[in-house]
Amino acid sequence: MGRRFGGSRGGGGATSDHELAVEARVTRNDSEDLGLFEDLDDLEALVGSQRSNTNQTNDEATFQVDYTRPIGTTRLETGLKLTAERVANDLFYERLIDGTFVEDVGQTNAFEYDRQIGAAYVQAARPIGPVQVQAGLRMEAASRSFDLLTEVPALPGIPEVSDTDASQSYADLFPSVFVTLPLGTPGAGTLVKASYRRSINRPRTFFLNPFPSFEDTTFIRVGNPQLTPEYTNK
């Protein structure tokens, strides 16, 4: 849900256009995936059977406030956003043995993932002669925890994971600058643009989970719970 407010009047009867937007959102996604896998020999005769049941719950809550108003020739924007996310994933694996499906503890996997992010930003845009300049700064504080609830099986050639409960907390600054210069006569549509922005890419649970994935019979994928965010400057 969200609400927006605008169009107030300043002193002296002059109109001071500004906008306040408030939004709160809560989402919950539940998914279940069933799989059946059959092992065939060179003559395509059935020699084994496996099945899996994956249950995943993803809860996310966000609260955001944005405020915009002009100050002279400058357009000022500022805001705050709070995000909380929780993922619970449970993969139950069974293998057919003597006509009965039995749990395969070497492939049964469960984990919990929690992340909180608090962010505040300020941004200003104004013309400087013919040049349009926009500069901003976003400040973020984040924390993350990943908890593997099942033991990682020992496999030849796969490094042993010593810490599967990896928590991280960090704070960052993300500046941005955009400059636009029109060329030629006004309205010609020819522009020269320059920009700089620092951004962040946080690893998904797919890359954090150290439990081996056997989806490909020729390739075993293993995540790293100690992964840190990736930063980009461009």
C-alpha cells in the first residue's frame, strides 16, 4: 500500500510543489517442487530411481518514504527504505532400495537465510548554464545470516566447509553523478552525457549454499557461505 501527498503552499501565497510518498509492503511466497529421477543402463533398462520434494518459503517486508521538492532551480529528493527478507528451504531426497524409497541423507538439504537492509538517500538536480547536473548519495547498512541445517557430506575432491553459519554486517556509501550537455541549437536533440555510479550485487542463496548439488551427473556445484557482495563502479 502507499500514499502520496503534494501541492502545499508556502508563505506569501506562492505555490511550493512537493511530494511525499509512503509505501509499506509485505509479501509471502510458498513453493513446492516434486521430482522423480530414473537411472538407466547402456541398454536403457531401469537400474535405479530417486525422488525429491523441495519446499521453500520466502517472506519479504519493505517500508519506504520518499520526499521531493524544488528549492529555487534545484530539485531535491530524499528518502528512506527498510527491507527484511527471510528464506527457508527444505529439500528432502529419497532413493529406491529393494522396492522401498529410503531417505538419502547425502542429498537431503535444508537452510535458512535472513537479510536486513536499511538505506537512506539524498539526490539533487539543477541546471548550471546549459549543463544539467544530477548528483546523489545513498547510504546503506546491511546484515545477513545463512544457516545450513544439514551436515555437508564428505566428497573426494570437494574442499571441506569449516563454517556453514556465516553472518555478515557492513555499511556502504554509493555516490552517483549524471551530467548532460545539449549540443547545437535548442531542441535539436543532440546530447553529450557523462555519468558515474557505484552499485552493489549481493550473492543469492544459490551461491551461498555449501551443500553439493547433484543436478548434473557430470558436475557438482558447491556454494560458499563466506561470499561477500560485489561492487561495481561505472
